[in-house]
Amino acid sequence: MGSRRYLLSKCLQAVVTLWFVLTFNFFLFRVLPGDPIGLLARSEHFTPEDVARLRHDQGLDLPMAEQYVVYLKDIATGNLGESLRTGIPVNELIGSRMRPTVLLVGLGTILASWLGVLIGIRGGWRRGSRFDTTSQYSSLVLYAMPEGWLGMLLLLFFSGWLHWFPAGGYASADETGVAYLVDLLDHLFLPLLTLTLGYIGGYAIVMRSSMIDTINEDFVHTARAKGVPDRLVRRKHVVPNAFLPSFTLIILSFGFVLGGAIVIETVYSWPGLGLLTYNAINTKDYPVIQGVFLIASAAVILANLVADITYGYLDPRIKQA
Amino acid sequence: MEQHVEIARSRRVSPWSRRWTTLTGHWATFRTTRRGMVGLAILTFFVALAIASPLLVSPDDLDPALASLPPHMPPSTQAWLGTDNFGRSVLDLLIAGARVSLLVGITAALGAMLIGAFVGISAGYFGGTKLDTFLNAFTNWFLVIPWLALAIALAAILGASLVNVIIVIAITSWASTARLVRAQALSVRERPYIERSRALGGSHWHTVTRHVLPNVFPVLFANTILMVALAILSETTLAILGLSSRTSTSWGTIIEDAFTGGAMTAGWWWWLIPPGVCIVFVTLAFTMVGFAFDEILSPRLRER
């Protein structure tokens, strides 16, 4: 398979997956127990006229096929509907919440992957060493912790008891310049720590196991036999090859940037997409939930595509398969 | 002569007694793994607690209206782990929560196992056909979609109840099982005994249930145990977001209550910490047991 065809087939795959998401989303909110309006009417006392009016506003009284066409057209033009509560267009809501989330989860992913890969390299190189066993057990315990609870725990210690950090929220808009930055870091520290601790184990485990796989490859034995110093074997021969799976994992996790921190943002009232989702759940604001689902899925699909393409270049063997 | 009889008999061993021998063999290996045994001990404790919980805690103990102790009371002799915002004993809540959390975790994992096994075996056994292509695309789609976003969308639509939480977790977590089972079924399919079974006139159903399933089962089993850990964590996440049951107490909903009740800023550690510690222990235990079985049952890991 040529690289042109490889690229094309991967893009096609992404488009089909995206179309699947769109269609799934369409039916999810129309076919299951009832449409959003019906669900709202069940929990709050709406008059039949209210229901009919809302239904008409949302275009839910049209035939299904027509609704589907309208829906696809809307999405193509970037229209994700309006919030049932505030009437603000969902794409504006999502746009305004994007920055804090990208800041938090982006930094968290970079930190966690960097530290995790370093831990994995060291542990995998000296398998069974004290460092290895300690990091293995810590990864296991961190993995077993619900990340939201970990966030609450840190909040209890550092904010509730020690009063070192604020109990949540975002930098105050009144501040400017350096003061703003300090305020931002003050608010960012705990959520970032939670996120990093929560994800570090995954990277460490993947890197460690691919280190162990690579160490037994023939070219490593050759390098050793040639008399290449240990340090260089590790840096030049093992790590670059063992890094491939971790690389994919890191690219993929950037796809989860948008939907990745829903719980942590909730715990720290960090005003990003996650908190938006939490509030939408509590107010049964279905168009917002739909919008977040779409955006989060689209981000993951895009990241998958990027991972596939870059992987094809980094490891030409893949393209042949 | 004596020896001859012995051989004749051993040839006729039923598949069940053969499986029993394998099973006891695996158990003997499992017993030698420290990780597995520690995990099993923790699990035995919590399962016993969950089973006995109706004897230890009555519904009245959990009724906010009947709580007699002062709210937010620190641990004391009256309530070993203090009280929550209604004055209910946190220890009572924990014991009742063990039952719900384990129930949700185990049933959701079993649900994911059933879907995953069905899709995976169908795809793997009919590998290379259109059915396989379709099922594979279907599985990959579920693997790509961010599970939490999907779970939130589903749970918001279905409504917050225990059964719905189980359904949502099963629907969002079967795909990795399906992929694993498909790979295993693909390799089993190539083995001579499958061809023999087909050649002797065995139907697809017979071949799948008698030959493919038993050979896929070990992998499936270890995977399901690991899945329980994930399911319990998922329930906690959904509970914190307010998407778990409003009427029954799980460890997740205790954490949610402590969170919305402001336990962190007020320093009510006895309300927040214990349910999380229980979750960590149980998740760790399932993971350790799952890994131990995985090492025993999957040959690739055993060699290492």
C-alpha cells in the first residue's frame, strides 16, 4: 500500500467514524425514551402548549428524515443548537469554555506523559530494581484511585487544612499582568497536580513494557556485542524504538483534552468544558450535553487520524500491513 | 493388566473432569502468586461484608429522617467513622455501600463480558467475512468514542438509576473485551480441532460453544475480573457527576454527598476519605487478582 493510499484510507476512516458519531448523536436524543423536550416535560411541569412550542422551536415536529437533513446542515455550518436554559448558542458556550480546558488538560498531558515516560524508561531498563517495584506499585495504586476523589483529597489537604491554595475557581478577571499569572497558577496548581498524578501511571506502564520488549531485540544484543556503552545502548538503540507506542498514546491523549477533565473540572469548579457539562447535566440542558459529546468525539477522531498518519511515517512497517 | 485398565479409563475422562483438572492446576499456580492471594483476601473480606450488610445495617439506619446523631460529628465511640450531613453513621453507609458498589461493578462487568464475548467470538470465528468487517468497525467505533462523554449522554437520557448506571457502564466498556476475544477466537479458529469438528458435521453453534468458547474463556475470565475494577471506578465517576442512583447508597454516592456537602473546605475528612479508601482497596484487589490470572492463563505473559 502506497503512502498516498494509506493517507487516503485513514482520512476516509475518520470521516466515516465522524458520520457515525453524528448519526448516533441524532438518534440518541430522539429515539431513546423520548426527545429532550419530552424528558424535560417529565421532570418539570410543562403545559402541553409549552411542550408543543419548544418542540416546534427545536424542529422536533418535522418528519424524522427532514430533521436529519436539517441536523446535518446545522452541524456543517457550525450550528449546535441553543441552550434550553439560557438560549445562548451551544457553539458559543463551548467556544468560551475551551481555553481553560485546553490549558489545564494540555499542560497535564504534557507533564504526565513526560514524567511517565521517564519513569517507564528507568523502570524498564532496570527491571526488578527498587525503583521499578516502587514505581510499579505507585502506578497501580494511582490507577485504582477515582480521579475525582483524588482531587477532593488534595483539596481537603492543601486547601481545607493547610490553606495553601484556593478551594477552586479560576483567576480573577480584575487582575492583570503578572498578578493575573500568579493568580492563575495559584488556581491551576491543584487541578494540574490531580490530572498529572491520575495519568502518569498509564504512560509509565506502557513505556516500561515496551522497554522490556525492545531490550530483547536482536539489534540491542548486537549493539552490546559491538561494545557500545550501556548508556548509549539505552539512549540510541532502545529508547527511540521503545518510544513508538508511548508516542501514539500521547497523541491519542491529546484527543481527550476536550472531554478528559470533566470530573476534575467539576471538583475544582474550573470553568472549562467539564464544568459546563456538569452544569448541563444538573439542569438537564440536553443540547449542551449533545454539543460536548460531539466536540469531544470529534477531537478524539482527529487525534486518532494524526496518530495513524504520524505513526505511518515513524514506523514504515505499518503502511505495508 | 492393571496398567492397561488405567489407560483405558484415562482416555475416557469426560470433558468436565478434564476441565476440573485444569482448573485445580490453575488454582495451585494462583496460590503461589502473592499478589493474587493478597487481592483475593481483600476481596473475600469485602464480599462477605456486602453479603452480610443487611444483617449489620437496617434500612432505618440509612433513613435521613430517622438519624438520631448530630450531623458532621467526628469519629467517636457512638459512630466509629463519624456522621454525615444528616447525622447518619458513615460506617453504616460504607457497609451498605459495599453491597451496591460491588453489585454494580460485578453486574456491569458481566454485562460487558457478555456483549464483548458475543461480538468478539462472532467476529473472530467468522473472521475475514463481511460480518467480521462490520462487527470490527462497530467495535472500533466504540473504542474511539470518549467513554465518559458517551456515558454522560446515555445516562442523561436514560435517567439516574442503579439499573441504568449498570447498562451505561456495560455499553461503554464492552469494546476492549470484544477486541481481545476476537483476536483469541481468530487464533483458535486456525487450530486443527476446529476443522475436525466441522468436518465431522458439527454445526457452527456446536463448534463455537464446545470448542471456541472453552478456549477463549480463560482470556475472557481474566479480562472480566479486571473489568470489575474499571466498572467500580466508572460508577464512582458517574456518581460524582450526579448520574448514579439517587435512592441507593454506593461508595460513589457517599463521595458525591461529601463533595456537594462541602466536606473538603469544612475538613470533614471522616466523610470523604473512607469511601474512597474502600474503592481503592477493592479496585486494587480486583486488579491484582485479574493480573495474577492473566499471567497464569495467557501463555505470552507466562514466558516472560
